[in-house]
Amino acid sequence: MKRVKRRYIALLLECDSLPSEREFLDAVWAAVTKLYGEVGASLTGLSLINFDGKRKIFVIRTSLSSLSMVKTSLATVTTVAGKAAALNVLAVSGTLKALYDNVG
């Protein structure tokens, strides 16, 4: 059985208010589902790994094969929890240690 390779993505949320972890993840899932449908979204294996409320940085995990799908979907996020928002990709890495070294 082949091991699933994963990638971690650090995201900066530009929004006036701070959404909950669930609201943020719902917005990301909605964007992926809107572009690629439920089958495409299920292939991503998206999960929220970490959340820094002070700096508004979220870390999500996805499979390597669906990285481009997820990054494309993140660009389409315009609202989170009903408030205007934008997501910027800060870094992408194969390990959390390297990701945190790049983000700071």
C-alpha cells in the first residue's frame, strides 16, 4: 500500500472579525466543493491543523496530488462566516517544522 504524501499550507486571513475554526474550514470546503464538486473535494483530504488567532494564520493539510486544486480554490474565497475576507498563501511545505520556519 502506497503512503499518502501530504502538504501543509499556511494561510493569512484578511478579515475584520475573527471567525471560529469551524467557520473557516466550512468556507474552505465550500470553495473546493463549488469548483470541483463533492468527489473532487473528497480527494483533497483537507483538515485544519493549527490556528493562530492573534496573527490570523491558519495551517491546513491536504494531499500532494490535490495541492493545486486547493490553492486554486483558496483564491476564490471571498467571504468567511458572512463577512468579506481574503486568503493569502504564506508558505507550503511537506513538514510542519519547515513550514513554521518559513512563516516565523
